[in-house]
Amino acid sequence: MKQNRYAGQKFCKRSLALLTVLILTGILLSCKKADTPAEVQQRKVSALQLLGASSVLTPQTEWIFNEKPTTEAEQSRLKTSLKAADFDPVGLRVKSGVVLSIHVQVLTASSAIPQLMVGSYDRGTVTTYNLQAGNNSISPTNAGELYIKYASANPSGGKLKITFNSGHLGMPFYELGKTTHQEWLDALASDTDTTSKNAILVANRAFLVVSKAKALEFKNEDQDLALRLIDTALKAEDDFSGMDNSSVTNASRKLKIMVTERTSGYMDATSYRIRIVTASISRILKVSDLQTNGWGVWHEFGHQHQMHQWTWNSVVGEVMPNIYTLAARRVVQPTSPGLTVAQWNDVTTFLAKPAASRIYEASSTSLITRLGLFQQLYLAFGDAFFIKVHKYYRENVISVANDEEEKRLFMINASKLSNKNLVSFFKAWGFTVNASVYDEINALNLPEPAVDLTTLRD
């Protein structure tokens, strides 16, 4: 007991001494001029470091990377029209001309060559540098965020440990399930560097690169929930596409999709990523928007899933992504209808037209009305039908020379995979094809659908 009292006395004396120092320091500081905002900010950053909290000045610098398939290899396996990202952000950035010291340790050997990417697509210049085992000195010609690409056409289980030793800077970096909301707020508040005015948020199936200004605007949102909603939508689209791990060919997607903020235009999808214009960036950062207004984002993710072999572009290039949009919405917004009453009314009006003017491909036939055909196939045969279609095209070598051939094959395969004669259905929808296509379907000797598919509504 004496030892405990003595220890307590020592603690009290030390506490009193520390309190005295703090009081004297406060008196002295009160005599000097007011601190600048930068000095105040630096004290906050120092406090965060002392507390061991996450800070842009104390970022993660050691990363383990497992070899991935290249974006071209994944595109070939999944038969998608667009490529996903075969590179990963590391939550670091660099100034132009500053020498980066990077160490690469090979944990499991592979023929894949690791690469450092500097800069984010749509947010600045992107340059790429090969890395070798051991120490690397890289002097990037442009500033930007850092990414590691460790991919090959035929992955063989390679594994690396990459350590960023010097030359790098931290940045606002949020990882689903790892970063806390308070750490995100602290990181945004601590970031005074102007080298890169961006922030990155990482989900399981995507990562977002947005302006720091927009990250700050939506800083009070639930970042974990927002990222989980994005993951949920992407998983729904993956599932709808038959990526069910039933075989190597139908294995789940191996690469993430990048989501970037662009300053002009609108939303679109291109290689590696989808792009959201600044004015609409709330669609990926605001929880309520993701819960109730996800159509545009899910549509662009749909472009990352669509397969060119059954997307006759002049007619359904912008229709087909919405079969994935609806798949995502069925999970994220389960009470929402596929098409609205007004949209179904437009479908009814179209289907009631005389044959001569009832043309699916006509420019006067709206994209949403054209979507009605695919929604009726869903209402008749469910997810299972579309899963079969994706798997069929993924598992077979199918060569298509033009839009007409893509359409012909879809009509035949849709009949085969639904096990129904869909001649009347496609004729009702005004498909303009050679009569021989209908002869091919009739030759399959399939039964007619039990109900008229064109009467189906949500």
C-alpha cells in the first residue's frame, strides 16, 4: 500500500508540474501576436499525431499486393465492352520533381512487373513507372495521387510488399470498414497541402476519386454506408451478370471500378472508370441520393457490365445498361417499380401501333420504351434468364460481324435459353429482321409462352 501511495504522490507532483508549465506557456503565448490559421492547424495536426489518430501526415506506407489479372485479361474473360481498373490507390501523393524512394520486396515470385502510377484519370496527368525488386528512386514529372499496378495476363500467385520510404505526402484517404468517420474528418481538416486537391474513398468493389472541396461538402455523411450502398449496387449487377463463381469463366469480378469526378459534361463510362460531373457528385457521396436517386450511377455501372456481343449499338447501346440499373435498384430500392405507370403507358401505346409504324429501331421509339421489352423478359423469366444469357455468351466463342447479326443471335438465344418460342413477342415489338430469323426460331420447335409477354407489367 505504501508503494501505491508513493506512486500516486509522484503522479500528482508530475501532474502539478505539467499543469504549471501549461499555465506559464499560456501566459507567455498570450503576450505574443495571435496565431495564424496555419499555426493553429499545425497544432491540431501535432495533437492528432500525439494521440495516434489517423492523419494525412501519418499515412500507411507499407502495402501488400497480390497479383491480379490485367484489365484486358478480365475484359476478355467477362466479355464486357469496357475495362475495369487493374490498379489500386495507396492514399499517398507526390509533388512534381520530388524523388520518391520505394522499396519492393518479393514475397512470392511472379513474372508480373509492378508499376507505379502517378496521377488520377480525369483529375490530372497520369504517368506510369516500372518498379523492380529492391530499392527504387522515381522522380515523377507530374504531381498526383499514387497507385500500384501489379497485374499480368495469367496471374500465378505473385505477392509483393511495397514500402514508400520518402518523398511522398499523405492525403485524405478513406477505407471502408477501416477508417472511422472521425479519422476522415481529422484527415480533411489536417490537409493543408495544395499539391493535389483530391480525396479518395475505397469500397470493396470500387474506389472514388473526388475533389477535396466536395469531400468537405459531404464530410458529415456516413461514409461507410455510402460505400456499402455502392458495393451493394455493384454486387447486384455482378449477380445479374452471372458472376457466381460457378466456374473460372464465371468467377466474380477481380478488379474494382474507378469512379472519378469530372468538371464538365455529365455522367459517362469509359476505360477503367465511370465519371460523375461535379454538379452531380452528391450521387456518390450523399447517402440519401444513393438510396433514392441512384439511376444515373447504376446506369454507368451498367455500361461496365454490358456485353458487346448482344448490344446492337445503334438501337440498344444506351438501353442495355438499364437492365443492370434495374437489377441494382431492385436491391437498393426494393419497393420501386421497374418502369413507372406513365412509362408502361408509353409501352402500351407503342405496342398498339399498326405494324407499319411499330418499329423498335425507329428514332421515335424512346429508350425507356425499348427497355420495356427487356423488362418484360425479366417479368416472364426472372433473373435466371439473364444469368443464363450472360453465361452463354461468356462461355462460348461467338463472332458477330455487325448489329444485325448481334440482334439475330440474341433473338435465337433468348428463345433457346427461355425454352419458349419468342417469335410472336419479337414481332409484336416491331423487330425489323429478315424473315429467315423467325424461321430459325420456329425450327427449334419450342412451346409458346403460357401468357402473352407483351401484357406483362410491374
